[in-house]
Amino acid sequence: MTLVIQQATNDKINQAADCLQSGAVVAFPTETVYGLGGDATNSDAVLKIYKIKSRPEFNPLIVHISEPHDIYKFCEVSDHAERLMAAFWPGPLSLVLPLADNPKITISDVVTAGLQTVAVRCPEHRTARDLISKAGVPLAAPSANISGNISPTTSAHVMSAFEGEPEQPDMILSDGAATKGLESTIVDVSGHAPRILRYGHILKEHIEEVLSCSVLTPEGEENIKSPGQLKRHYATETPLRLNAVDVKSGEALLAFGSLSFMASEDYKGAKDMPEHLVCNLSAQGDLTEAARSLFKAMHQLDQLDVPSIAVMPIPMDGLGYAINDRLQRAATPKEKDM
């Protein structure tokens, strides 16, 4: 099959919805990253997602819905969940909730990896919501890439990930670059104490303000209840060297902020390196800009023939928690290398 990127016109969205209803898998845009969607009620479609991504089946998927009230069709919704939905949906927040005892819609247990909880999100991206609505089913949708690799923020990234692969999505729907650039924040509200399972654009302080209580963080949570909890994830083929204070010989540089005082073994300083060897997430040190640029920059530098990529320190503040989480998992060696 030859992969083709289809612009998200009304006709192409209708075509993609028809594909999803027939059990096919469609790559589509959201505000966070591009997703690889399949009918969350159809186990065969969901298994196809796992196969295309080469994703371990113990790693559950996020279910995407077109309207916030759709969550009541298959979840038990707590007071904490309702407060967070009212504050942040539609938007880049996923909630882990218990499955309903008598659901109007039955989510495939392949989506939940056999758990009695499910992660759910209502994206704010208009094309994503239109597609889900027209498909008439919730969509299981991890990032549209090979499992563990850099997440895609453009349709070109999706094409690059799957072109030439034996298993491919049936369609790639395109609607510009992701405006957020990092996957959703995930909050587990299935128990008594809310816990963040994955950092993202919705910050801990935002969540605590809405809930009027303290929220636990991912540290110390060993059970895999949602995507983004594997130790190695979002990885480049080229090794990353985190918190670099200089650039070693031959390295490329993933920068943040000013390069004025950073040394380089091959040049007078990092500011003198050739442009193609440097991607600055934000020359002004803006964490929102850095989050939006992260995966694009990682894709770009990973195409270079260099031994490693030096990564400048990112402050652990606000979105810095999410950016550092992605970088730390990306830098984790493969098990055979550990």
C-alpha cells in the first residue's frame, strides 16, 4: 500500500470516518500530537493499532471522544473528574476513570490492557472532534509513530514513521502542525487521591487549584495505568546527552535559551556551530515555545549523522517538568544496552 497524506477537507474527513467504521486505522491531527485512531469498541481495530505501532499490549491506550458528556456512556465519573472536565475539556487533559458496570458503550478490553480503568480525553482540535463525531464511536488513539520513538507533530512525521513499513495506517489525515506539541497531561482520578501519571500542558498547580486539594505526582507509581509511563519512550535513534554544559566533538545541539556561554570542542563556542547542527527550542527561554518545538527538533537532529546530541538543561518549572520527562525517557537506553 502506498501511503498518501490527505488534507482534512469535509469530504476527506467523511472518508476517514467511513474507514474507521469499517475497522480501519486512521492517523489524524490533534492539538497535542498526531494520533493513530481506531474504533475503541472494536477489538480487531485496536489490535491493528498495536500491530502497526509494534506496541506492547500491556501498555493501555487513551480513548478520544468528541463531546465531554460522551464519557458517561462508559465510565463512572467522580466529582474530581467532573471538576477537571469542566475546567479543561475540550483540551490536552486525559482522565483515568473506572469503567461503568453497565455501559451504554463497551470499550474493548484490548484498549484497557485488561484493567478496570480507562484513560479518556476530549481533544480541542476541531478536525479531531469532527472525525470522532462522524465516525460515531470513541477512538482509541496513541501517537502515530512506531512505539517508543519520537512522537509526530506533523503529518510528514507520520509519513516518515510508516513509509516502507509492512504495517501502515489506512489513511493519514492532515491539518497542520500540532499547536501544543506534547502529549496530554494524564490524571488518575479512579481512586481517592488524584495522581498525575504523565506531565503535560495542564500543570500540577492548575489541577490543584481546580480540585482544591493536593495532587500526587508520577514519582513512585509503578503500575502502568496509562500511556507515557514506560521508562524508554519518545526515543531518538541518536543517543541524547542530557543537561550538557558543553558540546563534545562531532555532537549536534538541542538548545534552550542563550548559547553565549556554552563551550564547543569543535568551534569557538556553541554560538559558532553551523546552523544545521543546532536546534534551539526557544532562544528566549520560553517553555511553551520549547514544548511546541521539542519533537520537531528531535526529529530534525535525529536525521543527522552525528554520534550524539547534547541537550542543554531545561528548568524544572511549569512545562519544564513535561519537557524533562520526555527527554529523560528518550535518553533511557534500550534494555539490551543497559
